[in-house]
Amino acid sequence: MTILRLPPLPTIRDLVKLYRLQARKQLSQNFLMDERLTDKIIKTAGRIKDGHILEVGPGPGGLTRSIMRKYPQRLIVVEKDNRFLPTLQLLQETFQNVNGEMEIIIGDILNVNLNLFPECEKKSWEDIPPRIHLIGNLPFSVSTHLIIVWLKAISEKSGPWAMGRTKMTLTFQKEVAERLVSEAYARDRCRLSVMAQTWTKPHLKFVIPGKAFVPQPDVDVGVVTFTPLVQPGTNHEFDLFEKVTRHMFSFRQKYVIKCIETLFPTSCQKELGMMMAKLAEIDPTTRPFMLEVAEIDRLCTAYKYLCEKHPGIESYNYRASNKLLAYRYTSDVRVEKVSANSM
């Protein structure tokens, strides 16, 4: 059997010069030119031969070339900047010549329907991950928002995760990558740490120095892999868990009771805050960065209970309290909603 090989291609540096492509600062674009590094990222993703790959933000195609050399069955690239279409079409034509299938989607990844994979690749959630991978050298400006969006999709088992526990290999600025994997009691633990570790097992694989990119960013870059957990750290809905987690890290260096209190109107925050901590069996003097996923899960359970017992408090937003209704807290620990004008 004859094995088709990819023909020699111009380097990414040559293609960038040929098509006069320049990174756009407003899109947080940084090109990774070193093929040894792009090959290392793809090696980190694991076995992708004969698999289905979704690459986000390929730019001029540095990572794309390294993916092609692993001969996936199908490669889909989503690129927002149509200036890169000629270089991507060149790679597409080359890949098709060795019987590879490559699809180019020009658009914002946040607006693209990611139900792109054949039903035959579907695995049960408890099974091994499917032969599907998400890979991307993400712009710094969208990376944090994007991973939250995808974590929610994982929690709902939608999009690529309707096919099973689809893995991701993504880049972030080094500080964000370190926070994603930061464990309880680490000083840089934050909301992102908890959210990522509740639904996935993130691993910081290696760090790429900023000088490897063109133009050179002010920070280094971390490569992080994510494998969805068979059993997530919570059964609560994503939005509820995210809300409570966000509030727990609203004052990172203060006691957690101060953060809990931000969930409740000022007229009753002391009483309900202490009640929530007690119901969740959390020491009020704990610092937010010390919280485990299981402890935040208990805080969510306590908060949900209090919201059900006192309808209305779930709509309170302490950052915009001057626009909301005031609340009157009665002696029997009932919350009655009243107009701010009646106070």
C-alpha cells in the first residue's frame, strides 16, 4: 500500500511575507513561527491520527501544518480574520492531495455551531474520550471568556461534548495557564481555577517563551490540556455554580464570609451570610483561595436552599444594588421584597 506524504511547503515565515500578513494588535494576534514548538504542541494533544480535529484561530497556519503531518481523518479550522484565507486554502489543497479532508470556516468561534462531527465517532460519557480534539493558539483577549463558554458546554454535554469527553489543547498567557491548574491553598487560585477543575482535569504541559512569537508579547505562553471528568465536582447548574464561585473570589484576601455576604441584600446579608456558611459547614474565617471544589459545591447547595426559602434574593446584584429593590429582613428570617421608596 502506497503511503502518501505531504509535499514540502513554504515556511510560515515565508507565507507571512508572501501575503504581506501582519499581526493585528486589536485581535491580540501573535504568530508562532517555530515548527519545533508547533509540533510539540500537537504532540501534547495525544494521538490524533485518523481523528477529527477542530482548530481555533489558525492564523497563517503554523499549528495547522503540524496537525496535518499527523494525518487526521478530518481537519476543521475556524478563523475570524479572512486575510488568512489564501494561506489556509494553500494548506487545504495540499492536504486534499494526500486524501485528507480539511474545511475552512471564516467566522467568530463564539458564533459557530460546533456540532460538526459524525455520529459514528460518539462515545458514552463514561467511555474513553472520542477521536475528537479541540486545539488552538488562542488570542489572549478571548481565551478566558472562551474557556468559560466551553466549560459550560461540557457541563451541558453539548457541541463537541455531545460526542463524549472531547479533549482540548489550548494556549493561554502563562499567568492564566498557572491559575487554571492552581490547587486549593495556592495564592493564585481563583474563579477560573475552580471552574476548570470542577468539570475537567487541566494540565499545564509546558511554557513557550514570549520571544518565540511574532510580534513578541510581553508575557510567556502556557500550553494546557483539558480532559472532561467522568463525574464533575458538582451536580448544580453551571450558571448557579459560576455565580457563587464568582462571588467567593470577589475579595480574594478577605475572609470568605465577606464574599458570601455579597450574595444578599445589605438589610439581611449578615444573618443570611452566616446562615449560608453554617449550612455549608464552612469556617467563616476561611480565605477564598483555600476553598476546595467540594466546599464551593456545598455553598451552592446552601445558597440554592436560601433562595428557595426566601424568593427574590436570587435577583440581588450587589454591584448594581442602587438599581434594585430593597429588602426588609424580618425577625423570623423571612425576606419580604418592598419598593426602595418605602424604606
